Amino acid sequence: MLVDDIKVLIEAHIPAAQAFVEGEGCNVRVTVVSPAFEGKSLLQQQRTVNESVAHLIASGALHALSIKSYTPAQWASLSAAQQR
């Protein structure tokens, strides 16, 4: 599974999402930023990301998926803190 394919799936499934995908083979790390995460718990956010690639997990094409999810405000705050 190519990381570009996973990026396309996530961004198509989650409104206004920006996905950053790293890894190779069946082990992938994703960071997803979307306003759709506003007001959702971390678990709800991660379930949303999982739903976008559930068929890959079910088929075994994707074995391990590490997810970090942020709202745009959280992402901006994190980016600002890293620049200090």
C-alpha cells in the first residue's frame, strides 16, 4: 500500500482534511488535521480516520496504523510551540 493512496482515502473521507502519511508496507503513521474533529473526543476522531481505511485493514493490506488527529486550532498551536 502506497502512502499516497492512504492520504487520498483519508482526505476523501474526512471533510477538509489534511493528511500527513509516513511509513511503508503495511505499517503506517498518519497525522490528520480537520475542522471535522471540532467537538469530537480523541476516540471519535481516531474512529473517523479508521473508517476511511477500514477496508485496507480488513483485507490485511494495512496492518498497523498509528493515528494522531488535530483540529486546525490544535495543529496551529502545536506548530507554533515547535517553532519556539
